[in-house]
Amino acid sequence: MPNLNEDYPVADATLASTQPEVSAEEKPKAEPRPALSMFDAIAVIVGVVVGAGIFRTPSLVAANVESGTMFLTTWVLGGLVSLIGHSATLN
């Protein structure tokens, strides 16, 4: 049976200590960076609004308006107000 240690030598513990130690002052600070674009943020907001209210609120709004056009207008205006509110929260 071949000796596996000869084919694949075990790493020496001294290899880990060959890199110079860096003090806390020299290390770069970890700062958050923006990961979402404006399109991504808007998509998340729209998804939350649609997901939260799509099953419950349309019937309530439709029962209190006079026409389908008024219903769609109200829905779009509500979405814009929500988008503005969420955009202010993102800042």
C-alpha cells in the first residue's frame, strides 16, 4: 500500500505564520456598500405592495368607486403614494 503522505505532503504550521501581521489601524474598515440599484429597489417596493394588498384591498376599493376607470386611477395613485413613501424610507 502506498504512503499517501509522500504524494500529498501535509501543510506545515509555519506556512501560516509567514504573512506579516497587520495592526487594527492598518486594516481597511468594513463599510456597507450599496448593493441594489434603483431598479432593484423599485422592484422590491412594487413586490411588497402588490404582494401585501392584491387579495384584500381591490374588492374594498371597487365597492366604493363608481366605475372601472376610477378604480384603476385610484389603484395607480395609491401605488405612486406608496412608492414615494418607500423611496423616502430608503434614503
